[in-house]
Amino acid sequence: MSDLVEIVDVTVTYWSRPGLGLRPKPFHAVKNATLAIATGKTLGLVGESGSGKSSIANALLGLVPVGSGTMRFDGQDLAAMTGGYPPEVRKRIQAVFQDPYSSLNGAMTVEQIVSEPLRVHTETGAEDRRQRAAELLSLVGLDPAHLGRYPHEFSGGQRQRIAIASALALQPRLIVLDEPVSALDVSTQNQIINLLYERQEELGIAYLLIAHDLALVHHISDRIAVMYLGHIVEEGPADRVYHAPAHPYTKALLDAVPLLDPERQRQRRAERKRETVPDLPRAADRGCAYSNRCPFAMNRCRVEAPPAYAVQEGGTAACFLLDENEKETRT
Amino acid sequence: MGRLIAQRLLAMLPLLLIVSFLTFSLTAMLPGDPADLILGDRATEAQYRMVHERLGLDQPFLLRYVQWLQRAVLGDLGTSFFNSVRVMDAVAQRIPATVSLTLASVLISIVVGLSAGVAAALRPRSWIDRLATFGATIGQAIPNFWFGILLAGVFAVNLRWFPATGYTPFGQSPLGWLSSITLPALALGLSTSAAIARQVRSAMVGVLQQDYVRAALAQGLSRRRVIFKHALKNALIPVVTVLSFQVTVLLGGALIVEHVFAINGIGSLAVAAVRQQDIPMIQGIVLVLVMIVMAVQLCTDILYGLINPKARPA
């Protein structure tokens, strides 16, 4: 079966706007990214800030143009639709954003927020919309009696539920979740993740879940992709990526989570101090983008960009350590 | 909403009382004796006493205030010291010109300020944004009376499109009213247009970066709907605040612009009253202007509650 979303070799480029007489400079937020999301499944996309996660989300939502590559949704090439998506596509991709304090329009009631997609994309009458909005509120665990309230009367978690209700309104096939829980406190995070998981089971929606917390992503994703400075460095089944990371950067991300045992944490911190790495993540000029921070960097890494090598337990990783020839020469 | 209005109206009462007291006491404390002006410098002691008695100036201050207030509540602001014109009649005769001038310039600044501000905000750093920002700077820097003289010179004296001076009441001829009010309203509205354009631009730029704008676009709403339904309503909240301050500024500016265009508004009445130390007239004019400003603030509060749910009482 073909995947719901197929992103192949996609590049997203922003242009700087210099003063008069200067040429605009390109900045590649995403470089040759290849990803796929299966129907009804979740792809977790992780990486530090500035790695291009949100640019992929924005490209998928049609909010920023795709520089090159193809981006298929349900067989249609979205990247070719430069003049905005047609309503049939638009309806089927929805989004939930990070900050529920800024993602809900404070001048609208919950009913207006939740039913606005219906109003714009369907012919539903006012009474039906109201009823559907009430259903959607119960679907996300809120009291339908609160339809007439305004966003400022709700807590962060509740606001995120409202945003989710609005995203569910059109029964989309894909929801782009751009850091949906990073602005919430930990106990609320779990509730929202569980809510998302349950709705997926019932409604068969695919998620693109963007986050920087690998543990949290692992919890709900079927597959995980890891981004570093615009490149997808590793992709694979969630369990494999989480428990047996193949790319040094993924390992570093996992190691960044503090350990519960103070003794082991101290030991690890000492190890980390011995490695000298630049503080600022800046892509190496040539070769692998991670080569200037990577503890395993070889000469080859500084010259050549690694292609995506297949990982034995599933997925791919863009690292020369997986090259069969390298393995031979090292042993 | 009804509760908000009732709350604000109630809060206005003590404020009105304080303002009326201040108005009364400040003018009563003016240096000099109005009797001097009436009698000239060769008056006898008896004549002074007679004038004081007639004007009620021999009474204690607080008593005078209470009596004045009692009559003011019933709509009687007293009689001018110098001619037997009733203050209320004089103000009622002059105020329509001033109010219509102010309202017309409010209207102009809303239209100009909103469109320039939104146009600039939609494309930050584009030529249209730079033009609007530059225009706003110039607009705020130019004094309104000078701009008025310039307008009169070009459009009234040279092109003869509008009358250079005078005011035609609306009741007399709506078209004549419009043509007599256009140039003064433009002159007066210039700096407010600029202030509103700046405010709209910055508020709109901020709002357009909010996630709910991104969310609305992602949900497939048209750009037009996102800009006018989602963004503008939120961007208007600070604009309403600025506008309410500006109405007060405009009312003050109207007094000067009236002079440039020789409009017999409240401005010339006020200047004459101050020059003559016509205390009842000054008090009456100030009180009426204060009430207009307070009415504007009330409207602002109501408008604020309408567009900003957070400002409504729970």
C-alpha cells in the first residue's frame, strides 16, 4: 500500500532581504528531505530548534513554498500547487500548533473557533454547526456547555484541546502537530498525547508529530525521523531509533536526557566534557553537516555528504559509519 | 454588555462631580475682579458692591458652587457677565460646528489610518510600507493650522473647489455643510490619521505573526478572511485606545483649525470668554467639553468590550 504522505528530496529555502543593491541570500532550512507517513500512522519528527522541523510542517501545510522535490499527499503532488491548495486537499490536512495561547483567536468564542473550518469548507447550517461543535468538544474531553466561552477562560491544556477539536472538525486524513505539547506542563502533556492517540485509533488519522523530546515522541510514534540543521539524519521504526540509534546525532540527543541515577549522570557528564564540540550548531561547510560536532568524524565526513544507508533493524541513517567499506577498513 | 455600560455610567457620576467642582473653583480663582472689567477704572465702592451683588460674587464660594451646580443639572449654566446671553444658548449655538468638525476628522483619520496601516502591515518593509511610515512621520510633524493654510491656499483660493472660510450648518444645506467642513476636517485629521496608521501597522504586524493566523491559513481560510475577520479585529483593540485619546486631542485642535477657517465654533467663544474673564461662560464651555470627552470615553469602553472579550466584566 502506498503511503498517505510521500516527501521526496524536498528543499525549503528562505531568502534574506538585504538593503538596496545587495542580492538576497538563500538559507536552506530543509535540504533534500525524504519522509513518508502511512495512513493512520504517526511519524515523529525530532531535532533541536532551528533544525527545520517546522519548515517541513509549514511546507506540508502549504504555508511556505517548496524549493525543489516532490511532496505527495494521497497521490497528488502538493509541491506543484504553487497557487495554494484546492479545498479538497486543504480540508484533509489540518494542524495544531505549539502555543495554545497564541494559536486561538481571543476575539472568537470556542464555538466559532471549533466550527470555523465547517463554515468555510462545508455547507453546514448554523444549527448543525453548533451541534457538531458540541460533539467535537466532548470528543476532546471538554464540556459542550462551554461553547459560548472565550479562549482566555481556559487553561493551557484545555486550550490545546480546543485547537485539537478545531483540527478534527473536518475529519482530516492528516494532522500536522507542531510541538503540540511543548508549551504545556508535564502532567497535561500526557493527557494531550493520550487524547491524540485515542482519536487516532478511532478516526484513522495520520499524524506528523513534531517535537524535541525523543522520549515523548517514541511514546506515540510508529516511525521517527531525526533532523539536524535541515538534514534528515536518521529515520526508522520508533522502537529501533529510540533503543538502537544508528546515527551519532541521535545518540547525542538521547544522551542529552539526564539520567535518574546521579552517579551515572556525573560519570556521563565527565565523559561529555572530554569531547570538545563547538557550542553553536553550525553546519560544516562541506561534507556531513554534523561532522564538526561528531565524535566519530573521519576525514571522509568533512569532504563528502553521506547518503542514507539502510540500517539493519529497519530505516536509514545518513552516516558513513554504516558504510560496509568503512566497517571493513576499521576492523 | 448591559452590565458594562451600567458600570461605566455609574462610575461617571462621581467623576463628573469632581470635574464640575474643579472647573468651578479654577475659574473662580482667576486673578482679577470681573467687576473691574465691567465698570472700568473709575468705579466707586458702591458700584463695585452693586455689581458683586448682581453677579452673586458676594456669596461664599461653596454656596455659589452648590447653586451653580443645581442650576447646571437643570440645564442652566447661567448668564454671561457682559451681555445677557444665556451660556447654554451660546454654547448650543456654537457647539455643532466644533463637534461636526471633530467627528468628520475622526472619520477621515479612521479611514486613512486604517487603510494605510493595514496596507503597510501586509507587506512589511515593502515600498508601500516605507511610504506609509514616511507619510505618517510627516503627518505627525506638520502642525494642523499650517496644513490648513496650505489646503485653503491650494483647494480654496487657487482651485476654488471648497470655500476658504465659514461654516454652513447641516440643517441649512447638507452639501454646503460637507464642502465647508472638508478642508478643516482634513487639516485637523492629518496627525490623527498618522497616529492611527502607525498604531494599526504595528498592531497588525504583531497579530499577523500570531499562531492563530498561521492556524487559520493552515485550515484553508482565504487570506482576505484571515486578514479582516481574524487579524483586524484583534489589531483594533489598541487602535481604539489611541483613538479615544486622539478625540480629545482633536477637540483641542479643532479650536485652532476653526480659527484658520474662520468657523464660528466653540473655539472663538472660549477665547473671547477667557479674554473678558467671563466666568460663567468659561465654566459652561469647559463643562460641556468635559462632558463630550467623557461621553467619548464611555463609547470607547463600550467599543472595547465589544471587540475584546477579555475587557468584559465576568
